[in-house]
Amino acid sequence: MRPALLRLLKRPSAVSILDALAATSIGIEQFGVDYTRLRCQSRCVRHSSTTSDTGDRSVERKLWPRRRTAEDKRPLNFPIHDIETQTATDMTIPPHSHEPDTGNTTINKASLSTLRLNPDRLEFESNLGHTHDFGTRLVDQPQHSANFELWEELLRHRQRHYGDQGTQDIWEGLTVRIQGVYLPVIGDRADFFWKSFVELGLRREIYLADVVQYAIDLHQNEGVSWPRLYESVVGGLLDRGKTRQATALHRWLQKSGIAQPNHLSRVINPAFHPACIPVSPEPVNLVAAQRRTITLGLKAFKEMCRTAPGHRIYAPVISALMQHGYGEHALRMHNFLIKHDDHPRAVEEILDLLEYVKRYGSADEYNAIRDYAKSRDFDNVGLEAGMADKGGHKAKVTGKRYNDDIGAKLISTPPFNLEWVIGALKILGVSAIGPRTLREVTLRANGSKDILDRIDMIRKSGIVIEDSVFLRLVEKLARQNRDILLSDLLHSDQHPDVLADAKLQETFLISHYMTQDWRQYNLAQAVLTELLPDSPGLWDIQFRKHIAVGEYDAASRVVDEVAIHGQKLSEESVDFLAEKVLTARQVTKAPSPGKHLSAKEEVMFVFRVLQRVVPAGSYVSAAFWVELLKRLGMNDDWDDLYEMCHWLVQQYSFTPGAKPSLIYSKLQPSGRDGRILSQIFTERMQAAIVTWGFRPRIQEHLVGNDKHVYKCHKTGNNYILWVRGIVLLRELRDAGLQVNASWVRKATRHRLAVLFSTYTPSAKPVNRTLRRLCPFTLQEVVTNLNCAWGEPMFNEMEQTQPRWLANPSRTESSRRRASGVVLSRSEIAELREKAREGDSRALRQMREWRDLRDRFPPKGRPDS
């Protein structure tokens, strides 16, 4: 078939047809054509409005002058449908000229369809961005100026071909060329018009004021406005980070009456969660830019609230901020809103904020919000009920209930069978029995089937069995034919009411697991499974069980299962982990090795567990993280300290543009607004990191060894070991942590004073050892400090005032404490030996130390 097609295309007639089709601006199916024969159906193009029947035949003779035979009259064996042309009565389009059309022009759906199929005419009609040739377009006519279906077709055509410039042309035609036309405000067509023009104004701000003024004129003249104008204009500007323009237009719309005070709730998301970050000429990290953008949005939103008195937006504002994880900003907005008489209407509106402040805020903030919540007169559930954990709801039993012990005694009496007891209870008007009576009934049954039959007999008699864990467990085990476990349950010495106590059952589970009493262990596990069906609490119980007996590998596997299933460990489990794994230590003292693990292994095991459960939403207090950091720093486990610090900053710092996972979307905010980081890495913690960096484990035989070189993990640069704390703080600062430079500088000068100051003995032997074995000079350390920090730390004080750099001012009490330090005999002997050898440094240290002791003699201690 392909060779035949090629031969057909090589004919002169085929070339002529292809040239005619290529020169046509629209498709052949869009013309009104009439086919007179089969070959003309696929090859002949006729113009219905200008070509007559004679003209058609002349075209045929010109294209195919040969072979006119009788085959033309042969009837076809399939139907041919002609494409009829539009009649002149359907639509009359003005001639394609610059003369105004004075005739009557009508437009309906059919004529619009025809206009869509004529790109040249559509291009001409939509060219409205000027005032020339007025009257030559359809919309110039009064009867068509308000035809918004026609306007929509013109706007869509212009947008497809010219983008924003096309939208601008239609806007100028609507407001400049043709005046007095007001857009609709309701419906899909209205949304299309307003969205197009507002987006044009947001991208080209010179037109945004015109759009707003047009909307104000429409509101003043017609009394209507587009419902989504405020959120589209103000929210669009906030979404682009243009807070000043958004505030100005908010005031304009507020003054005109289009915007109402409660409309502020519609721009919450763009105000606090903008889609883009304003570009700054200075190179800043993305986290700092995002934090600054949110602060600007908060400031602009507050300014809008001040100009809109009477707003009631507390619930949507606080809820939106908490859902995005901006707990700190929610706390600020809470104080701002209640100051402007915008209060929560229900206790549920403040519970999330109260829980956040309880976890990540200070005690004063928590007490202030709690007292405020108590001072409000809420009509629904109280604050205490809202803060309490929601427990299971027991089924309500209607009817008369008697003492359960009496029923149990009746059932246990040998002469009385079950039928007699049921009849007696019905005579007495008793309609419900408890678990103790049920227990006596099941004890006298013969097997699982008999137990189920007895329960059915009681229910069919009209007596209700009170819902309890004992009832559900008995029915479950009986249906599963687990006779051994059912027998252990019925003959257990536990009261049926005790089965509902989850904490007590967990204690039994751990106790039986430690003693390897597997029958009682299985019973306790069955009770807990019934108490907590499909609940994450079962994972917590298994985790605490393994931790209690010291099975850390098994506990780690449980944590893996928890992470795989997208669950989280409870706060109780985290506290239990800290209590059982970490060995207690004295204040300011490093921890001693534990029973099962070393001090380092204890901390790292806890850290590995938290690494897997914290991303799922498990809450860990800032004080707990601080304790872990202290243990690593005191033991000089620098690599582990480095890893933990970076993980904490990465986990809790705000990630711009990050969206919550579908699994964890319903969890409480995890402190990602940076508040918990400020509680972990306080100024004192940052100073401690500097101190730990200056206190490596040094022995005399390591002096001069290459182990004093610290290699940066990110840059690969080599520094002396003493500046590793500065390197870590700089990396954390680049990752988004707010580092207090003054505290870091102060701590660094203090460590320099310990190593290089005019000799003042430290009370700590480790500091004196570091001073004695320090292989570097002050200039070498300061040079490395400046390189590690990225900029001069001391404003070039090491060059102008090197003596004062290593000798910060000290109080009299500090000098007095230093004078009371008693050097060891080996230290005194070493100084004297070096002084005899002519060591100037040793001579100076001995002289300065004696002068200090003479000035501040120690009390009650003989002079050494």
C-alpha cells in the first residue's frame, strides 16, 4: 500500500491539493463544503459564503480536466453527509474593515461557535487594547458590550496567544475602550474574569490598583462585589512576600466596605506559610530567610488586625498556626488577639496551644495560659477534662442493678441451679448482673460451649450482663476454644474489676516475664490485648518490658516495629527508658559506668532509640536532650556529641517548604519552629560546647603527636584539637541554629585564660594539666579560632592587645578563690625544676603565683 500511496502523491493533482491545504489557515472540516462526487469529497475545498455551484464546477475542471464518464452517476453504497453552511439569519459579522457596522448584529451560541472556528475573525475581534477604529468590533456595539460570553471567548483567545499581554489588552478594552461595563460577580464565568485580571495585577502591579478601583466602583454603584476578591488580592500579595503592599490594599478594601473584619481568616495561610521567599541581596541561608519571612508575615497580619476592630478569628488563626507547626507564633498571636478582645469561644480552641506551651514553653508561659483558660466561662467540658487523657467509655446499663456479691452467692449455692436463679432475679425486678455473678456462672459450666450457652440463656431471659473486660475476654476465649487460658482466667485470684487496670496488668506481665511463669504471662498478655485492642499502647508495654529486664536488643527490635508501622512511643516509655538505662550521676560529675553498658553505650543506645521514634511524633523534653549532651561532653565522646548535635538541629529546625507526612499529619507539632532548639542549645550549652572542645584527653606521651589535629567533617580542613567546639558551633549556625556570638566569645576567652593567662592556678587538676602540656602558643590557637569561626572572633585584639586577650578582667572574689588553690607536690617540684633550668615561663609562673598568695593569703591553711 505504501508504494501506491507514494505514486498517488507524485501526481500533479495531488501536489496541487496539498499546496491548497497548506495555504489554508483552518482545517477542511471547518468550512461549509458540498461534495458532488466521491473524489471531490477528499480533495476539493469550497467556500460556501463566496463560491457558487458554477464556481465549484470550474474548480473541478481546473483541477481534474480529464475522465468525466458515466461513473459519476453511479450511486454510492454508503451515506455521504454534507456539512451545511451557516445561514445569514444565524449571525451577521461586521465586514473585515475599519468602517463601523450600522446594521443589526445578533449573536447566539451558534454564531459564537462559528466565531471560535474563525481564528482570523477572532483575532480581529479580540484586538481591543487601543481606542482606534471604534465601532469596528462586535463589543463596540451597545447590544454586545455586556455579552460576557463573547468577552470570555475573546479573553481566552487572547490568553492562549499572548499570555499576560493578551489579558492586558482585554482589560484595557473593557475599562478604557468601552466604559460602563461591570463584570459579573457570581458563577464560573465571573471567577474566570476576576482571577485572570487579579493574577495580571499580581504579576504587573501597575494594574492591580486599577482592578481594585474597578471593584470598588462596582461595589459603590451596584452594591455587589466578587466574594473572593479580598483573599485573592491581599492573600496573593502575602503569598509573594509583599507585606507592605498587602497591608495597604487591606486598608483600602476595608475602608471601601468590601472587606469585613472576619475576612482576615482567609489570608492566614499565605501570611504565615508563603509560597516563595523574598530574594535578599545578601547571601543568607534558607532557614534564616524563611524565619524572617514568617516574622514579616506575622507583623503584617497584626497590622491588618489593628485596622479591623471587632474581628472574631481566634479559632481559625490559632488552629492554622498549630497545624503548620508554628507553635511559637501561635503563642504570640494568642497574646495579641486576647489583647484586642478576640477570645476563644470553647476550651477546645486553646487546648492545642496549652499542650504546646506545656511541652516547649517556660513555666511562666504555661501558668499564664492555664490561668487565662480557667478564667474563661466555657459552656462545654472543663479544662481539666480536656487536658486529661481520653479513656474508654463504659456501656451504660439501664435498669435495676443489685449487689453483685449477692448474685455470686446465689449462683454458688449448690441447691440453686441457673434457671432458678434467673427466675428469682426476674421476680425481684433485677435486669442487670455484674462480672462477679458471671464468674460464678462460668465456673460451674462444662467447657467452652456450655459457657456460651449459659451466657445466651441469661441474655434471652432479658437480664443484661454488664459490659466488662472479664465478659469480653471470657466470650473471646470460649469462641476460640482456648480452654487452658480460659481456665487460668476463671481460677485466677484477681478480682474481675482488677482486669480493667492496665498499669497493674503491665506490672503482672513484667513480673511473670522475669520469673518465666508463662501461663500467668500469657494471661496478662491476653488481658492487655483485650484492654488495648489495636492500640499503640501494646508496643509501649512490650518496649518497657524488655527495658525492665535489660534485653536491649529485643527492645531495639520493638522500636523498629514501631517505626515501620508509623507509631510513636509514649512519654511514659521515654521516661522509663531514661530511668532504667541511664545511670544516675552527681551534679557537675561525669557518670560512672552502668551495670550492663558503659556510660557512652548507655547514652548512644538511648539516642539510637530516640532517633527512630522522634520523627514519628514522640515527645522528648529539652531537659532530657541536655542531659544526653552533657554526658557525652563530660566523657569527651566528641564524635558522638558531634553526631547528636547535628541530628538535633536537622530534626527540630524548621524546613522551608516541607510538608507533613501523610502518616504523621495528625500528630501534634514537634517543636519544628525552633523553640525546642533554643531550649536545648542555650547560651550556657553553647559555652559548654566550647569548653568541651578545649578539654581533650591528653597524656604526656601524646604531646607533639598528630592526634592533636582535628579534621573538619564538612570542609576537610585541619585545625588544632582545641578549636573543635568552635567548628561545631559554626556548622550548627550554618544549619539554622541561632548561636549567641557574645557567649561563644566569652567562653573562648575564658579557656584561653586557663591556658595562657598570667599564671593563676585553676582549682581543677585537669585544667592545670592542660596548661602544663599545651603544645601550642596563643597566636597559633587564635589563628585557628579565626579560621574555624570564619571571621575574626576578637576584632583583631590578638594583634592590638594580646595580653588582655588571654587575661580577661577578674573580680576580687575570683582572685581570692584562685589564691586558695593548693598545688600538688609534683606540680610545685616541676615548676621549681624548670625555674632552676632557666625556663622563663616557669619563673614567671612561680613569681606570679607567690605574689597572688601574698596578696590574698588563704584562710586557715599554712603557706606552701
